[in-house]
Amino acid sequence: MSERLHLLTASLAGSPALAIFLTVAAYLIGIRLFTRLGRPAWCPPVLVAALVVAIALWALAIDYADYRQGAGWLMLLLGPATVALGVPLYQQKRHILGLWKPLLLSLPVAATLASAYAVLIAWLLGATPVVIASLAPKSVTAPIAIGIIDQLGGSLPLMMGGLLVTGVMATLATEPLARRMGIQDHRIIGFALGLNGHAIGTVRAFDLSPRAGAFASLGMSLTGVFTALLLPLVWSLPRLIG
Amino acid sequence: MAELRGFLWLMGFLLLGEIAVALLYLPFSAGVTGLVLLTLFFIASGQLNSDIAAASQPLIGLLAMLIMPGVVGVFFIADQFAGQWLAVGGALTLGTLLSVASTLWLMRRLMPAPAPAADSADRQRTP
């Protein structure tokens, strides 16, 4: 009996059906747990859902590599979903046109710094090139960051972990820092939440006010696109020079 | 059928992104290139295409689930990056604190004062 069960899980291990079933089920469980916990800022629902999948894989003795191969079918939808982000970006047109000057001056600098601080600190602490590449897109929203990591040659799971920690850190740090600096403008607080804390920070900004949320979406979209264009260029520089 | 028509548009722009990346040797991902092309298309036509908007909403709502296979990997990399965790932790925590402070400082210097009317409207919505 146990031998047959073993054979069954072995044959199901790389099955897209099982991987997709586990992912969707865990996602719904994660959302429910997150709501029941009172929507804590320090614990994004996708982390709870991922933990549920990890436990299921461990219980069924399925390799993560096999699971990822099966679930890759689901990730194919990330392509059109990333293109779809053009819709909310275009809907921010009013804010972008109204504030083009401060945005044009601050966004490239702030988005570059969000990546550069991490790259610099990791390098100073002796990180390997793979680790540095994985941390560079840490403030970019996940679907766009996945596209970046393919170009830079980093590790997808490490990048995802970095994204989660960054989102939570930015969410916890932005409001206390703003208070200390005497900033009450929800446009600035929202923008900083989205620019640094991507989707996780944007959720927090919508809790503050609709206005903070709108500016967080703006900061997140612009940072994502800008960084997706900047990092691959920077990473290809050494090759171009020699 | 609006969603399906919109999905076809999105796949079309993704395809355009792939073609542009291949022909012009762009170092960008096809998805981001398609995103930029779609935004330029909206700007050129001066409005949102309602089919694309209808298809985008559910897809964006599912983004968190679509990235999950990557997030699950977080629980399986402890050994792979042994000896690197100080660098990772330092870059993520200190780096994020510095970048949040930099953004706030920059925006405080550059943002014009908020329009009073819009501000009071906000206050009414969030008592």
C-alpha cells in the first residue's frame, strides 16, 4: 500500500495538475488566514500561502524543482498580466501630468537608490554576484522583477524573499520616518510606500487614504518600469566595454 | 467576450514585446517591453480600450497567485546561500531604511504644497 502511494506521488510530482491545484488551494487558504489574522502588515497573504504549499510539498515528499516545473504553466500567465499593468499606469495619467516635474526629478534618483543601496551594502559585506543580482530588483513589483532576474542571472527564490522582506520593512519604516521628518502629506508617504515597498507597501497606503494609495500605485508602477529598463543596461555594461 | 478580446490584445502586445526584444537585441523582458508599448498605445489613442481594461482587471487581481511558485522557493534556499545571510540581511534591512529616508527627503524638497480643497476632501473620507 505505502509502496503504491509512493509510486503515485512520484508520478504526480511533476504534474501540472497537482502543482496548479496546490497553488490555487493554498492561495485561497492564505487569503482566508490573512483576513482572520486581522490583515497584519508584517505578514503578506502570499507568504502564508507559500508556506502552505511548502508544507504540502514536504508532506507529499515532492521536490521543489518538480513543483516549480509543474506550476510553471501557471506562471506563463505572468506575461500577459505584466502587459496588463499598462492599464493602471495609464489611469495615473492625471497625477503624472500634474506633477511631472517633481516626479521626473525624484523618481529616477529614488528608484536608482532603492537598488543601489542594497547592491552596495551586499557587495561590501562580501556577497557573491548571484546574490547581488538577486537583491538588485528588491523594490520592484514581483511580476516585473521576475522579468528582470532572468536578464541579470540571479536566483528567483532569493529575489522573492528579498522582495518580501523589503516590502515589509518599507511598510514598517515609512510612517515612523515620515513622522520624524515632519511629513504629513499623504501623497509623499504613499509615493514612498509604493516606490520602496512595491505591492506590499501599496496595500498599506490604501489603508491610510485613497490618495496615499493612488500615489503608491504610481510610485510602484514607475519604479517597476524604470528599474526594468535600468538594471539590465547596467548589468550589460561590463560586456559592452570589454 | 470582452475579456477574451482583451486577452487577445494583451497577448498581441506581449508578442510585439518579444518581437521588439529579438529584433533590437533589447536587454529587457518581453513583458515589460509589452507594458511600455501598451502604455504608448493608450497615450497615442488618447483613451483606454475597454476590452483591454476588462481583461486586465482579473489578471492583475491574480498577480499575487501567479508569483507564488517563486515565493515557495523561499523556504528551500537556506542551504544554498549559507554564508551569505549577513550580506542579504544587511542589504535588505539597512538598504530599505536608507532608500525610504532618501525618497521621503527628495519628495519633501520637490513636491509642491498640496491643494487645500483636495486635502479637506481626503480628510472627510478618512475621519
